[in-house]
Amino acid sequence: MDRMAGTAQIIDDIRQLKAERDAILLVHNYQPDEIQDLADLTGDSLELSRAAATMEGEVIVFCGVDFMAETAAILSPKKTVLLPAEDACCPMAQMITAAELNLAKERYPDAAVVCYVNTSAEVKAGSDICCTSANAVKVVNSVKEDTIIFVPDRNLGQYAQRFTKKKILPWEGFCIVHDRITPTQVKAARAAHPDAEVLVHPECRPEVIDLANHVASTSGIIREVATSAKKEFIIGTEVGILHRLKKECPGKSCYPLASGAICRNMKKTSLEKVRDSLATLKPRITVPDDIAARARTAIERMLALP
Ligand code: 13P
Ligand code: SF4
């Protein structure tokens, strides 16, 4: 069978298996193009968390990285949650452990703990409230404490600090993709596209954020391109987002700020792995009940915010 016919067959198999399993495909904005094209929902971490909690279906196939599938499993304990690429992890989420968080809490007993959704279930379980890149500022301002231990992304923590009087103590974690984007790249992109707006993700360094016109989550960036009167945009986040931008904003031109901004873990999902996971119901993501119960409290506090 030639390659195109092989791909078409796998896509057919996925559609059939999805129906048989009563499965939904939740797909992050950084996933490979062909996976995005099969999605029931493509979105940012917040949208996908809400969907995991509310969408019908026996099985959730989570095309993303481990913490996203864990969050889905925490919010939908009765559903079978599959992560087709078993080794797809987020290196930033691994930059803090539950034991390290406990030490920080002992050091700052009066502080609230806000954890970025890019954390393990254990770290979420030790946190007061979760946040995503779409609502970090709102979450930080929602807690009653004046001091906040913010884990693990120092860049998102410092970004939230710009919009609050509270004292944020950022953990020293970072995204290995966004933290590498430099002000020099922003200046070069602006020189190449002088009429373009610069849109960046808040995981970027403060000095990159200083040069941007707009800072938003991945879906926030897509919304900004779709609704802006401008025609050209420089996109400062992982390049997988360009697929949706091309499909959903056909009259606009989007240029990657850093064409090397590729999250290798997000690219581990393949059509074959999606088909196999639906066929075998593996790899399945589960979270022990006691950890899930505490982590769910932190996530649901976030989801309850208006
Ligand atoms: P979003 O929630 O903005 O999609 O970000 C997730 C992520 O991992 C960014 O690197
Ligand atoms: Fe983690 Fe960065 Fe990849 Fe997002 S882009 S999943 S933060 S490594």
C-alpha cells in the first residue's frame, strides 16, 4: 500500500474505533497537523480541561503531554483517559516535585500556593489553586493571601506579578521551548515584517514580553489574530499553532517568531499511536484516588472562577 493510502486507512480506522469506543479526541494547539485535523476539540490547556470535565463520551484520547491527560483523568475519574504517546512529558512540569513544594510551604507558611497546570498530579495536590496561561492573573488575584508561591514557571509567575499587588515568589522552572526565544529574535522579526503585531505566550522571558504587542495563551493568540483588524502577525510560541491560524484565519499572514520553537514531546503523537491506543485502550492514565481528590480541589477552584 502506498503511503497516502496507508494514512487514509489509519484515519478510517481511527474514525471507526472512535465510534465503537464512544471516544472523543482532545487535541492541544501544538499537536501535529494531522492530529489536529481529527480533533473533536483543539484548544489550550484551559479549554481542554473544561472539555475533559464536561464533554460526553466513555473514553478521552488526550493528544498532548502527560500533565494534560492527568488533569483530564482527575476531572473525569469515571472515563478512560488515554495518552497515545506514553512518553510525551513536559520538562517544565518535572522541574518541581511534591517534596520540594513541601519545603517551600514550610519556608513560607503564610503563602498560598498557585500551581501552573503544567505540574504533576502530586504537585497539584499540594497546591491551593491551579492556573493556566489563560487565567494566571485572575487566579493570583483571587486568593486571599498576600504572598504566593507560584510554581513552576518563573516567567508566567513574573508575568502575573505585573498585574497584582500581591507578592509572587516564582519557582525557578521554565519551558525549554519558550525560554529560548530572545529579544534579538523579536527585533529581527519586526525588521522583516514591520507592519506585523507581535503576539507571545507568557512562558516567554520578561524581556521578550516587554517587546510584544499582546501576551496570551495559545487559544488567546488565535482569538487575537482572528479578531484583530491587523493583517500580519509574528507568533511567539510553539510552531504547531500555525496550523490552526492558517485554517481559521485565512485572510491573515502569521510568521513564526522562532521557527525552531518546537516542543518535541508534543510531536510524539502520531496517527498510528492514536489508532493503537483506541484499539487497545492503552496507555491509560490514572491518578491514585487520594492524590486525585486533592488535585481536583485545586483544579475545580480554578474552573469555578468566572
Ligand atoms: P496553553 O495553555 O496556552 O495552550 O499552553 C500550554 C503549554 O504547554 C504552553 O507551552
Ligand atoms: Fe511543556 Fe514547553 Fe512543551 Fe508546553 S511547550 S508542553 S511548557 S515543554
